[in-house]
Amino acid sequence: MLTLKQIRDNKEFAIERLSIKGVDAVAAIERIETLDDKRKAIQAEAEALLAEQNSIAKSIGGLYAQGKRDEADVLKARTAELKEQSKSLDEDLKSVVEALNAEIVLLPNFPAAIVPKGNSAKDNIILKETDNIPQLDDSALPHWELTKKYDIIDFELGVKLTGAGFPVYKGQGAALQRALITYFLDHNIAGGYTEVMPPIMVNEASGFGTGQLPDKEGQMYHATQDNFYLIPTAEVPITNIYRDVIVEEKDFPIKLTAYTPCFRREAGSYGKDVRGLNRLHQFDKVEIVQISHPDNSYAALDGMVAHVEALIKSLGLPYRILRLCSGDMSFTSAITYDFEVYSAAQKMWLEVSSVSNFESFQANRLKLRYKDANKKTQLAHTLNGSSLALPRIVAALLENNQTPDGIKIPEVLVPYTRFDTIK
């Protein structure tokens, strides 16, 4: 959530930044200014009433001591009036603050200065692309055929048990999935991240804290009786560990990693690009999260990008790194780098990781703060990245490594799978 300072201190800058994300914020910012002015006026009036009450309270005792009961009773009556007025003002203030916050939470984060302006994925900038694209012969199969051939993932059984987008991993397919999760976690732990095992359901406050609510509630599975949400990413519970927390400055950077199943409704997703593992409703993902000092968050972002790149490179997959344009970024992000791997049988790039800096946007919603050297409370910065999302990694590994004798397992995974070929 943007702060009032960000919105009001330089209104023209705020309007310009939000316009880059495709938001015409002129009217919204005018409403915010009006509500904020009203809030300040009510607070000033409430403070004046309180000051008068305090002054009267000091006088009443003296009047009674002097035997001036009538005058004291008049002041007591005035105090009762002031309390009623204060109560009414408190209700007005609560209403105005709620309206003000309701306006602010609808505004997305400012994009960073280096974010390219654009409307869709076609405007993203490719920063790096490797040239190790496998050349498969005409008999090569897409992964959804390979999984059937080797009986390692059963999509039809998943439909029977739950519905489309909930596959069942079997035999060597289940072993590969488990191996990838463990390898990713080990890589992250070696990179200085502490592993946590969070819940996979969160409350509404957690969804709001990281920006999924109210922006993406239609994409989240909702257990209505308890008002819990199945997580779309481990970012949500991990980051919310620090909701309403004041961090010690010496503890930066805070680096956490977790494996969780993730759940996304993905309403309206159809066509060839969502076949097989390309887009699922339930999938496994390992996440990395950092809580950073604002002065260091962009260095932390660069470090996270390098960390994810090393992980993908270790799997031997062709990949590219993109800087997302303003129109393709999330509501909460200030800057995002996407990683895509090449799926040789499908002849297409598949997104497997997003690494983002949210600056203070999530921290303001979370009330995640630290005290600086002057003991002044400041908002921290939050970052997160997929390290990695498994389905499309598995799709690319299966397709790119298929041979007449089976599917070869990357060397780094063999100690985890305990086999080098899916047969």
C-alpha cells in the first residue's frame, strides 16, 4: 500500500508513476486528498475538545474546594457535552479513515525508474538469453505424452480425484518431484536462507498484507466457513511472519525459504499453452523471501536474481531473463525479473520464476518496520522470488532430455533421485 507521504508530497510524480502502470489516478488522488484533509480537520477538532476537557477537569476540583458548587456543576455539564461531541467525532474519524484506506488500497505500487513502459508481455525486455537450445528430432514428444509413455504423471486420474489441473505424480515422476524440492531447498539454504514450513492456508489479514486481497481474491481458493484462503504462493505466509513486527536493524537482511503446495484458480485459462504441466491449479514451488533495509533492497534483488540464475543453470536448461514492463507487472511489485526456460518439444518459453522488489508497498500493509540509528520507526522493504516453481521445470526437463533410451536426469539431481534415467 502506498503511503500518504508518497501520494501527497509530490502529487504530480505519483500520477506520472501510476500512469506508467496504466492507472489514471488523478480523480483517486483528489479523493484521497479531500478525505485526508477531512481526517486532519476532525483530528484537530477532537484534540481541541480533549484539551478543553482536560482544562475543565483541572478547574472543577478547585471550584468545589472554594465552595463554588454551581460553577463546578456548570463545568461538569459542559464536560458531558464535550464527551458526547468527542464520541461523535471519533465515529466520524473512523468512517473517514476507513474511506481513505479504501481509496489508497486500490492504487498499485509505483514502478521503479528502470521499469520499461508497456502494456503486455510483448513489451518486456530480454536481458539475457542462453544459446543451448536442444535440437530434437521429429519423433520428440511433448511432456504430456512423455508422462503417459513412462507412466510418471497421471492427468486423467487427477481429474477423477479432483478436477483438471490437479495431476497425480507416480513412481519416478513422484521421485523427481521430491528430488527437485529437496535440491532447491538445499541450494537456497547454502545461499544463506533459513528454511521454514508455514501453513498452506492463511487468514484474510495475511492475504491483505502481501497484496493478494483485495486484488486477487477471485484467483484464490476460499474456505468460506472459516474465512481461510489456500495460498497461491509461499510468499504470503512467509512474509506475514513479520506482520506487525518491528525488526532490529542489525537483523537485516532476513532471508527465508520454504517449500509449499500452491493453489490458483486460474479462471479463464484455456488453450494449448495450458496443456499438461503448463498451468495447474495445484503445484509445488520453493520460494525465497527477503526482508531488507531500504538502502540495500536493490543489491538484495540483484543477489536474488543471480541466485535463481545459478539454480536454473545447474539444471542445464536453456533460459532467458526478462525485465517486465509496467503493464505486465503485478499490482504490488516495484520491479520484477522473470526467468523462462525453453521447452524444446513445445518450441516455446515457459516462465518458471519471478523475482520482485516490492520496496515498502507490502511493508506498509503489513506494518513491518524497523528502528533506524535515530530510533525513528521506518518501513522495511520486502522481496521474493520463485526458486523454483516445479511444473514447467519438470516439463522442460522431460522434453529437453528425452532420448531413445529414456529421459536423462541432470547430474546434480542424481544424488536426490537415485537414478539417472527415467525408463
